[in-house]
Amino acid sequence: QIYIFPFRSLLMSAPRVPPFDWANLTPEKINQTCKEVIEQTQQLCEEIGKIEDENLRFDNCIAPLMAPPNYKTNPLVCQSKFLQHCSTDEAIRTAAKEAGTAFAKQRIAQRMQKGVYAKVRHYVNTDEAQGLDEYKSFFLHSIQEDFQRSGLGLPDDKQQELVDLLKKDAELCAAYSANLSSESTRLQFTKQELEGVSNKFIASHLTEDGQVEISLKYPDILPIFRTCEVASTREKVVRTRGTVYGNNLDLVANGIQLRKRIANLLSYDTYADYITAQRMTGSTKMVMNFLTALKEKVKEPALAELERLKDLKQKHVESRGEVYDGKLNAWDFSFYHELLMKQEYGVDDDVIREYFPVGVIVDETLKIYQDLLSLRFEEIKEFDAWHPDVRLFSVFDAAPDNEGYFMGHFYLDLHPRDGKYTHAAIFHLLKRNGDQAPVDCMLTNLPAPTGDDPALLTHDDVVTFFHEFGHIMHSICSEGDTNNTHLAKCPRDFVEAPSQMLENWCWKPEVLAKLSRHYKTGDTLPSDLLDKLIAAKNVNVSLGTLRQVYLATLDITIHSDPPNSAEELQALVDKLKLEISLIENPSNCNILRSFGHLMNQYAAAYYGYLWSEVLSADMFHTRFAKEGIFNVSTGMDYRKTILAPGGVGSIMEHVTKFLGRTPQQDHFLASRGIIPSYKSPQ
């Protein structure tokens, strides 16, 4: 079923800035706003529950539930909770976190409103409901299913038990996230302990007493993992990061038990079954079959990659007069991968990063997206923000038949600081509703300029930025009122596919010529470095794929047969990491302490990264590789067929329409060198 997405009449001018008031926020104002939004939502539910059955209409029963006060169609929701991820004020972060938890609890309670559910059930059978257009009908049935999956078919005592469990799970997830954000461990090393790390990095981290101090954030630890010659230093960082983050392991242990009870109450055997029922895969069995088959296909080439790295390690440590321990440790992989790239492929991240100043990457990435998707961005220089680093842009349609239509805003907040979310992510701040356009924000931890030195990115950083910006485009290009809300979410096992597909641009010579500009000379990336970078693209790709299979399997396993304690979780991680990724887990270290995906909306859904990569490879090689990566017609077809639907309708049908056939795996396997090059059927 392909849906028609209603756009509003042409708007030739945009609101100057998004409808937020960041500057005047205080903990007290956040608390008060949160309370008012919750009260307004409860009032709405009560009003719907009082409507006489014969007076029920789409406009008074269903439309209000598509955009209730506690959804992100309301600017006050984001304004109250978003700053938990990026404010420099701890009190505001705390208040925002509490608001986010309160909203989550209240949304659970809202979906348990029997009076509202009774009205929805009655309306579904009316003549008006039977005659709704496809778009409105989607939301009607989504609302009905949302109530049913929330347990309204359960006896009263079981309904209350479910509400309590869901609220408790939301609390655990909020506490877990707070531990990630507030982690402030610092490690100090001598210059000798950081042998191999660039002088620039060391100079930027020196303390007054001559020590080198680092945090556990990625811009600090990645250069050490990749370039530090001293294994004990790398080991210390790995072991520290694997054992901090407060009581997060206990929170995971408690969370997975709560989720099992939630699933059982709703007549599902496992939480994984409950989640996958609404995904493209449709079942836990399908996910496990997918992961198992992929593991078997890549294990043999992964073992060869492992032996190659072990040989390289043996030569390296013996050249330093050290004893080879006969294995590749968790703190060895990144270092020897980097060394292999330098020695056998001539790829040196420190050299390559000189061609990728962050300002150039941002500007050129935005230009590429504008051209590809027929859009126009305008930067806003004067606006209210939560930090001076933040930038703001307006987005307009540039397609000839809709030139000048205002489509939304996006913020960029790119550099690390204390109290900020520690990974790269997109936050959807406001959803389309009526004349209100969407607003999105990218939070990353890309290196910041220091003094007169510009911030320089690795090619991996470039890919990350390109990927994350794709999520912004997916949101802003989605069409139709209240799209991408809770009722119309893009399935978690597809949501990464559009951005993963766009990563392919970062490996094309004609794109890298646009993205690269040496920070001193202004030269683009030389052809010899470009050739080496492309040649090295699939180095250790099988080991990398097995790591993703390990993480996805860990996720599905703990949400299918959850261990009963932190100790059992530790034993499971120790077992699966070696068994699947082929690399031993360091004693007492546990990825679950900082694996934030599993304590948010990716629980039982992490496999979606690999699943969607299969789809992304198929979309790219079937259409763009054939028709041209700058083909405006193909770009518009992609925008309208893949991005515009957002979370409405059947994603499989949208993808099939774009491909001209059902999806298949061969392009994915070929793109990783696991099978020979594959040519799509005509």
C-alpha cells in the first residue's frame, strides 16, 4: 500500500527560529511546564471519554490523539526534557531528565485510559471510520493497536501491574542514561606511557604538572586505542571504561527482568517476541536465523583476518623486546588494525585527517544533501541556544514544483563537553503538525578547534557525520501531519537504512574531492591517498561484522532468556564475545555498562543495524550506483518513496517500489568482499 502524504499549502516564508525558549529555562520552569503538559493531556483524555457515542468523529476523537499535549508535536515537551543531554548546567540536566521520566510514565498511563479506548473502539465501527482516506485510516488503526499492546484487554489488576512495570522500566532507563552522561572519570599518563600518540594530542591534554589527562569520551580514547604503542596504557583505558558508569550493570539486569514480565502479561513468550512483532522481521526466530546465517558466512574470512593481525602483533611486540602472548586482546584490535592500514595500505589517519577540517566537512556535506534531495538550507546567525557552539539552519524545498516551501529547522551541536551526551545521535525535537514544521538536532562529539589549530576529522568521523545528517533529512523530508510520532515510527530495523545507504557517498572519489581540503594548503585529498583509502575499505570487515553480530545476539539473548543477575550477565558477555567476535572479553569488563541502545528504544532491536545495512546496500547498488550518485531524479524518487513515508505504511512495500523488486542480500555481501561482485537483475 503506497500512501499519499498531504502537504500544507505552499509557505513562502519560515518562522525565523524554532518555537523554543532555551535561554530562560530554569529547573523550576521545566518542572512547572512538565506538570502543566501532563495535566493538559489528562484533561484531553477525560474530554474524549465524555463524548457521546453518536457524536464521535475523527476530528474530536482521533485527531486529538494523533497530537496530544505530551507528544513531540508540542514544543514544550522537547523544551522541557531535551537539555538533559547537552546543558552545561547540572541542575537543568537533572530537571530535564526528571521531566523526560515523567513524560514517559504519563504516556504509559495515557495508553491505559479505558474510557478513551472505549470511544476509539466504538468509532472504528462507524460509517465515517469506514470511509476514511488511507492516511487517516493508518492512524486510526495505529491508535487502536497501541491501546491493545498496552494491555487494555487485560483484567484490571493485570492492567495496573503492567502500568507499574512500564513506569519502573522508564525509571531504570533514565537512571542508566544519567550515569552515562555524568561519568567524569579522568586518567593521567606520562608522555612515555603515550608513546606513538601525536604531539598535538598530548599538548592539548597536558596538566600543569606535565601529566597527560584524558576523559573516557571518544575524542580522547580513540587516538590512544589507534596509535598508542604501549599496550598497558591501552589496556588501562579499556579496563577503566569497562568497569565504570555507576550501577548500570545492575540496572540492565533489573530492566531485562521487568521487560520479560511486561511481555508475558501481554501474552508474548519473550520481550524480543513483543518487539519484533512490529518490525520488518516479524519474529525473534527470523532475527536469530538472520544473525546465525550471517555469522557462518563471515566466520572463515574473519578467522583469516584475526591470524593476520596476530602475526602483525607478534612482529611488533618482539621488535620492542616484549613477550608475545599469542592472542589479540580487546585493547589490541584498533591499534593493530591502524598499524596494518599504515604498513600495508599506506593509510595513516593522522595524515588523512589533515584533509578533513570539520568546517569543510559540515559545509560540503550540507551542499551534497541539498543537491541530492532538491533542498535549500539557510543558516540563522542570531538565535537562542543552549550553548555557543550550536548552529541553526532553516530547510526549504528546492524542487521546481514546490520551490520555497518551508520544511523545517535543524541544529548542529558537534563538539564534546562535560555533561553532554557521549555518542553521536539525532534528536527529533518537534514533529510536523499543521503549519508547524519539524525541528531536529544533531549531537556529536567531534574534535573541537584548539587555539589556532582547526578541528580535523578522521575519515570515520566524516562517515559518521554524513550518516547522522541523513537521519535529520529522513525526519524533515517525512510528509504528513504527526508523522514519526509514537503512532507512526519508522521500524527500528529499517530506521538506519537510509543513513547507512548515504555512507556510500563518502567512498566515492567525486564526493571525496568535494569533502576534502587540506587545512594548510587547501589541496583536495591526493589520488594516491584516495586510492589507498578506498582499497582499505574492507580491511578486517569480517571481524567488524562479527562484532556487530555479537552485540545484536547479546541484545536478543538477554531479551529472550534474561539472566537473573549482574553476575550472570557478566558470564554471558564473557561467553558470547569470545564465541562470536573471536576476541576474549577482559575480565570484569562489560559492554552492557555503556551499551545505551539496550536501555532505550533499541532494546531487542540492535540487530536492526545489520538488517538495515542489507537493505541500504541493495538500495544504493540497485539505483544510485547504476543511475548516478548525483542523479537529481533518482534523489527525488528516493526522497518521495523512502523518506517521505516516515513511519506510515508498509516499509517493505516502499522499499520494494523503490527497488522495483523485493530486497535481497547479495549486494550487502559483495560490498564487503564476502562474495564476488554482484550485478542486480534487470
